Amino acid sequence: MSLPNALPPDLLRALRDKTETLWVNDRYQPRAQGDFEGAETMQQAAARLQRHADVMARIFPELREAAGQVQSPLLPLAQLQAELDTRQGAAGTWYLKCDHALPVAGSVKARGGFHEVLSFAERLLDAHAAKTGDAVPALDSAEARALFSTYTVAVGSTGNLGLGIGTISAALGFRAVVHMSSDAKQWKKDRLRANGTDVVEHAGDYARAVDAGRQLADSDPHAYFVDDEQSEALFLGYAVAADELAAQLHAAGRSVDAAHPLFVYLPCGVGGAPGGIAYGLKQRFGEFVHCVFAEPVASPCMLVQLASGSDAPLSVYDIGLDNRTEADGLAVGLASPLVAPLMRDLLAGVFTVEDDRLFRDIHALATTENVLIEPSAAAGFSGPRWLTDTAAGLALLDRIGARAALPHATHVLWSTGGALVPQAEHDRFQARGLALSTAAAH
Ligand SMILES: *Cc1c(COP(=O)(O)O)cnc(C)c1O
């Protein structure tokens, strides 16, 4: 373990006090593309999702209309921007990338999770065909299901990854086991159990649930563990979102170039989803896209890891934080050791956000745009303000040469979860957001 004094004293104090903070990454190189050297590429991941789109449309009726594509809308945010943008449009135009509405999984976890389970299923079928000498069976054939039923797909999760992996695994015929942390929401456990997934609850946090799941799966040759802290298949599946966003920005007439920079604000838990997306965006848009992560004040694991300047693991507990937040999707104490090093030179910065602000912002989104999301999904909403209204943000814009182009910038707030949240939960979230907003107005 590194010592917390690896962090600058002012930063450490702000983090310990849970004061909302922007950390600007001195090592950020706008032209860096991340030196990811995996067994596959994001193009292969995109091709895999494409290859199985027909099967996905057959097993999930909600994907039929989209021909099996797991995609989400890009929504202009004129009303929300009028409410929250301190610059009132003078610093660019806001959009919402609606991954809260991704079909089947209802969260950003869909692309990565589906990609990983599909790639495991392919490997099993290929090995099976090599053994029998027959053709590779179709993914949704009776033969494939019979094979899959002898395997368990396991995952550790604060909730949404479990929902994604559990749902597709069960639909393909696997036995699914989701190891959940004590902070996972009850409705997520209930929903998984109703889908036929085994839910194992662990006292302790997300890392404990992942570790327990990994150990159980290791001891069973017919178990496959989706490792949220280490998985390349998840990472590349998330990266595929970049192509989708590129097509949507193009369709909306939004250029991305030196005169039209793109800023993307991504809620970060362990780092896999935002890291994969940031990596994909860098491959796609190079020096013209700038990614910023957002984390709860109690769980800034990526901020702490990157600001330490070292690959030696440093957790939020190590600096005296408790990792307790209402943003359950982001309640992670230690950043992914796969993703953190990749972000070292391709991430512009990380900011923290108080839970109360998350509730105010989901309430603002509901009242202005009539869109309901979960608290974690609003973590990035103060991103534009951090960049354009603080000395640190403006210094960053100057360093990357993006300040003059701000009026033509596109800001994408990445919304990461919410479509499966029961109405009663939304009602509670909104009531709390309303109460906080009313209190703040007085
Ligand atoms: C998982 C999750 C994230 C972040 O993804 P990580 O891979 O954990 O960083 C963000 N928002 C929601 C709603 C999530 O479920």
C-alpha cells in the first residue's frame, strides 16, 4: 500500500473533508490513445455484438425493433441546460447520452456485459464443435442451451452489472450467480431472483463480493467469472459505445474537431465502463475529445489512484473515506488495476460530487426533460461548470487549447442507469430531490 501522502496536501484535505473537488490530470496528453494491449480490439468487440444481433433480437423481445442492437438515444438537453448551465449556452451545447435507457439491462453495463457473455458462449461452442467434429451450433439452438446449462456464469456487483450479466446469462441457458455487496439495493436482488438468478449476499463492500465470487468460481471448472476489476472483454464491449456516439453526433450535425471540441462526463465506479468508453472515444476522436470522470465524495477511487501517481493500489479507505454513498453504482473503494493505468494519460480529470447534488440533479432532469434516472447516473452533470467556472478548469482548457472554441463545444453528460428502477424508488428519489432543491432555494 502506498501512503496517502503520495497525494498533494490540499487535495488530500479536500477529499477527506468530502468537499467537492476537481482534480486536473497533469499527465493528460490529448493525443494519447491509451496503450491497451489485449487479445482483441474494440473492432472485434463491435463485430461480435453485430454477429449476434439476430439472436439477441430473438431472445429479447425489447430488442426486436432495434434488430438486436443494444443502443441508447442521444438527447438534446435544451431545458436542463437552461436550468443548470451557468454560461447559458455561451460555452457550448449539452446532450444526454441515455445509457440509463439501454434495453434489457437498463444501465451502461449492457454493452460490456453482453459482449463478455457472448464471447464466453462463442468459446464454449467452438470448443464443443472441435470435439464433436460437427458444425458450430447456433447460439440459441437446443444443443447450445444443453451445453450452457452445465456452466455457471458468476459475477460480483453492486447491482447493475449483476442485472446485465444475470439477465443475458439466464436467457442463453447458463446458470447465473451474482455476488452482491451489502449496499446493493433490495429491488435489484429481488429482480434477479425473479429472473432465476442466484443472488449471494456478502457482508462488506463491492470488492469483497467480487473477491468471494472469484474464489468460488476458481474452484469450479464449469464456472466462468466475469471479473469487473480485470476484464478486457467488458472493457472492449464498453468501448463500442464510441462508434454509436460518433454516428449520433454526426446525425445531429455536431462536428468534432479543433474548432468544435467534445467534452464527455462519465460517472465512475471501478472504472471499467467509463474507462472503456473513454478509450473508445480517444480511438475515434483523438485529441478533439476530452473525458472527465465523476465520483461520489465518499468513493473517489479513480481520482485517488491516478492522483497518487503510482500503480500501487491506493483505496479510498486508505485516505480515511468510508465509501458510503447513495450512488450504489459508484460505491467502489479501489479502482480497477486494468483500467487505472490506461487512464493515466488519456483522462483530462476527475471531479467529486455530493450525494445531495445527485438528487437535486435527477430532480432537475425529471422536471425539465421528463427523464427519470438513478442518482449514480447524474454524477457527471456538474462537469461543464467545473471546466468553465473554476480556475483549475479554465487552466486545463487553456493548456489543451480548447478555451477559444468553447462556444462551439459539445458537452455530453453520460447517463448510466435507471430504466429498470421501480416507480416507487423513482418516487422516493424525486421526493428527496424536490425537498433538497426547495431547501437550496431558500
Ligand atoms: C457501474 C455503473 C457505473 C460505472 O461503471 P464502472 O465500470 O463501475 O466504473 C456508473 N453508473 C452506473 C449506474 C453503474 O451501474
